[in-house]
Amino acid sequence: MFDKTKKMIKLVFKLCCSRNMVQLTREQRVFVVLYYTRTQSIAAVQNAFHARFPERNPPCKTTIVRNFHKYSNAGTSLNLNKGNSGRRRTTRTEENIAAIRALLEENPHVSARRNPIDISSSSFNRITKFELRWHPYKMHVRHQLLPNDLPRRLQFAEWFVERCRRRPNFLENLIVGDEAAFAMNGKVCTHNARQYAPTGHPPEFNFERNVSREKLHIWATV
């Protein structure tokens, strides 16, 4: 029975000390150390802390004492382990970042999965996204325009505007059609065709398909 009570007391103590999971700020640490140095009273520090920072619960006794002893021994109460904890970076190093930058500048069509630097695709993508700020833009497929197409398009647009001006009910009786072409042979897969470029600056990365290839043409009107 005594052991259970002891464990319960320890659990309650841990919960009380962990009510502020977010670390104290620099200002709050300095306040705790200076006030405890002047008063040597836990209760006085907690009351003053609550009055100075009402949006946050006062630190527990353990936090106050640890910050004071840390300042006495190390000359600071700040988190000395900041930046040194967590998993070490083994791939996103300065050497790999420089190598990938040079690789993309030489060949922006490189594949993240089959890169010559021999690093994983996930690390390759993280370096290009977070360190280099580059993005793999997708290829766009557009119709091939011949020299005679532009004047014909302009002529049609001028005719359409003039017809709408002369006939007010022209658009109400207009039949709208659309078409789709299904290639009967191979074509570029735009999902796998990518080109890296700085984020926000997409390259002129297009593929002009030849309309004379063998295909199945479907047309519909509304």
C-alpha cells in the first residue's frame, strides 16, 4: 500500500512540473533567475512570475531551482542543447547540397530516383525543396502551331466579334463543339517528364505534338 501511494505522489509531482511543456522564453528565464537570486523564495518567484506573465502558469519548484543552478554553474540558463539534439543529418550536408546544385544547373531534367550522386529520392527532394528552393515542373503538351495558324486565328476572332455585334441573338443560337484525339502510337508521358527550376520561376518546358500522327478523333457538340 505504501509503494502505491509513493508512486501516486511521484506521478502527481511529475504532472505538476510538466504543466508547462513549452520551454520558458529568454525573458522568462532571466526573470526567474534574477528574482530567485534576490528573494531565495520559490513562492515569491511564482507569485511574481504570475503577475509578470499572466498568460502562462508559473514554473514549478524544480524548474526554478534547475534554472538557478544552471546559471550558477554554466553562466546561462538558456537551453544549451538547442541545435545539438535530434537526429544528425547524414545526407543533407553542405557537400551534397553543392553537388545537387551543380547537377541541376548542368542537367535540370535529372531524375530524383536515378540521380548520379547516389542518394535517396526523399533526401534529393528535400534538398531541392528546402535548401535550394527548386521545384520539378511538369511538362505541358500543347498543339503545334504552324506559321499560317496565327493569321487564321486572328481572322476568326475578328469575324466572331463582328458577327456578335451585328446579330444580338447570335450567341443564343450558337452550337459549341469540342474534340479529343487519342493517339494510336506512343506519346510523351508528362507525368514523368520533369525539369527542375527555382521555385516561382517555371521554365519554358513544352512538347509540341504533331497533329498529323495516327490517332482516333472524337467530336461532340452542344
